[in-house]
Amino acid sequence: MKIGNFLNIKNILIALVAAIIIGFFFFEKTEINRHEEEIKALHVENDSLLTKNDSLKSDNAKLDIILTQIDEKLDKNNEETNSVLSVLDKLKEKKNEIPNYVNSLSANGTADALSKYLEDRTKGETSNH
């Protein structure tokens, strides 16, 4: 076999493909090993994140309870505030009203009633003595 025949394009391509396949075979193991290490590191990080997530979920549950209590207090305060405002509105309406018993206590009527009382009192005192 001649060297010229061996170096034709077909044989060169076959040798080149064989070298590439052998190169991939050797380098592929190191790539897999490197990826396995990355995967292990990602698993560790994932476990850490899952633990943090569980912690955050429990913290959120506690905060939800506190927020529910605050909402209940706010509702109660709003009810009390509304009742106080209702009473204030009623008092404001009555502020300028003049009650009926005040109208009957005019100066003339009071003076007449006082005079009558004093007369009746003095009559009663003289009759006893």
C-alpha cells in the first residue's frame, strides 16, 4: 500500500472522525463528572431553599393569624366609632331644640306660680298659729 493512497481524502476524513469520536469519549466523562458535581451542589441549595420556604410558610401563617386579629379589632372599633358618631349626630340635632317644659316656664308663669305658692304658704302659717 502506498502512502499516497493512504492519504487520500476519504481516509483522512475517516481518521479525523475517529479522532473526534475518541476525543469525545475521553472528554465526555469529565463533562459528566463536572455536571454531576453541579447537580449535587444544586440539590444541596434546593434543600436549603426548601427549608427556608417551609420557615417562610410558617411565618406567613403566623402573620395571617395576627392580621385576622387586627381586622377583627378594626371591625369592632369601626362599629364602636359608628355608634358614637350616631349618638353625636343625635345630640347635634337636639342641640338647638327647646324642650317643652322650658316653654312652659315663662317668666310670667313662674312669677305667678311663685306668688301663689308664697300666698298659700303664708295662709297655712297664719292658720296654724
